[in-house]
Amino acid sequence: MPDGAQRKRDGADPPGLRDARDTGDTRETDAQETDAQESDPPETDAQRRRRRAQFLRELHEAKALRDRVQPRRVKAARMRQAMRMRTFRW
């Protein structure tokens, strides 16, 4: 089943996506997002680092989950890496 058909059936579109698609005018949505970004105070280094650390944790968790549910892909990647290391010349 195509991804779009699945979302339509489940009604699982994010609110912003559904509104922008229904109205057919994304320029207004983009302008609102830009206004919201300009009115926010600048992000501190600590906040940026915290957000980045959270993103990296979630990315690592997603990769680990993918490795667990697709063991054949992981094994093939390991074999390719081993082949690269065997053919590498110093």
C-alpha cells in the first residue's frame, strides 16, 4: 500500500501538514513559522548542545533498532567492511 494511502486511511497526518495541504497555500504557513523563529530569543550554546545530544541519542537508538530488526543488512555491511579492510593498502 502506498505511504500516502496509509496516512489517509489512518488519518495520521501531522496537524501542520494536513492544514497546509487542505488550504493549498503553504506561503502563509511558512510566513508564520518565520515570524515565530524571529520572535524567539537566540539559542544559547548549552541549549544547542543539549538539543544536539538528544538528537544523537535518538539517532543511535534508531540505528540500533534497525540493526536488530534487519540482521541480514547488518551482516552484509559487516562483510563489505571486512572486504574493504582486506583490500586496503598502507
